[in-house]
Amino acid sequence: MKEQEKIKLFGSRDFAGNFDMSLKFIKQNFFPIAKGIAYLIPLFLIGSYFIPNIFKLYYHLGGNVNNPNAANLVFEDFSPLGVFVGYILFGGAMLAIALYTISYMALYVKSEDGVVNSSDVWKKVTGAILPILGASILFGILVLIGSVLCYIPGIMVAVYLGFYIYVYINEDLGIIDSFKRSYELVQNNFWITLGFSIVFSFLIGMVAMVFTAPFYVGMIASMLQVEFFANDIVFIIFVFIAIIGYTFLYPAFYMAMGVMYYSHRNKLENLDLNTEIDNIGSYNNGQNPPY
């Protein structure tokens, strides 16, 4: 079996260099990461069960357009508890996926051959999930406040502080220091970071449409009074397909932004140069570089 070549994530790269590196890293590591997060699939299935049947709501609306009590019919099947439970499960699972991907990359960088043990990644995830949960809530509040002020400040907060999980996992800093460090990394790289995140969000969103399209077809069909789609089982299946499709694409965004994070760090710390100097003796002895 051919041994995989470890990709050097630390390095000074421009936009195109980071883009190419991201695609290369995603191609090499997508399936190992997908295999690791597959344990979360039951959470999404349970969450899909608790989400209120939107197809049924649209079915009621479509069949009672001229009925002044249509709104009451719509909300008869609406369960606030179901929404709460469903989205708590989805949110927790998505946070775990983000943490898993970033932790995987941190262990990948430290590995000798680019091979990462899934159990080691999960140990790192479980040790960080509570602090990161608190940090994510704080991050969300800051972005929300910025968005309310004029939306642009919200974007700036999201970009400048968006690397806080990478910093926390890779540099062993506290939450507040992780936010400060993220700002430092992006300070002279705001536009390239923003543009990079937009490009990969767009690409992933386009691919995700393959999985979300059936869901939107179901909504339209329900509105047009196709009773088959208003069935609870059909709704759960369509939601599950959409969520799972997006879930397994979600790590690609974090891998791409991780490549950007290591590039920004290298610009500040010259870590690739330090690695080269430390290993000159090894190279002279005929050994391959550790990256």
C-alpha cells in the first residue's frame, strides 16, 4: 500500500496557493475525517425526528389560503420543544464536527507521516468542547451585536475573531487570548481571509444543493397539495438527507480555513523556516523531511 505524503501546512502562500493547498488537503483527508464524524449520524437522525414537519405546515397553508384561521391550523402541529431539542442536537453535532476537523488538522501537523488516529482526535475534542461551547456563544453574541449595528461590523467581528477555535486547539491559549490571537493573525490579512471564506462557502453551498434540492422540492409540492410529501416519515427522510449531505461537506470549509490559519501563522512566526533549519542535519543524512 502506498504511504501517503504528508502535506506541509505551514508556509507563506498567496490566495491561489492557499486555494490549491486546501483542495489538496481536502482530497487527501476528506474520507478519514468523514469516517471519524460518522459516529454523529444518530444525533442528526434523532434531531430530524424532533424538527416540526414543515411539509405538513406548507400543506395546511396551501389548502387554506382563503381561510382566516389557516394560521391556527398551521401551528397546531408546531412544537416549540421539538424545535429546541432538534436544533440543540444539530448545533451540538455541528460544533463537534468543527472541533473534530480542527483537532484532526492540529494532530496532522504534529504527526510524522500525516496519519491521525481517530480516537486521539476525539480525546482532543472532548477535552475542548465545553470551553469552545462557551467561546462559541460569546462569538455568536459579538457577531449578532455587530450585525445589528449595521451588518458590516458583524462581518468584521466574524472574520477577525473567526480563528479562535484553531488558536485554542493549536496554541493552547485561553479563550480570551484565542480571540486576541485570531485578531492578530487576521490584522493584515482581512480581505484575503474574507474572500477565501466567501469562495469556499459558495463552493460548498453549490455542492450542498444536490442534497438540499429534494427538501425544497418537498416544500413546493406540499404547498401544491401533494399529500404524499406531508407525511411525517417522508419529511424526516428528506430532512435527514439534507442535513447529512451538508454535514459531510461541512468539514471541507474548516479544512480550507485551517490551511489559511497555518499560512497566517507562518507569516508571523516563520515556522516553515524554523522547521527547515531544525532538520538540515536530518536531510543531509538522507532522511526525508517530517512534513
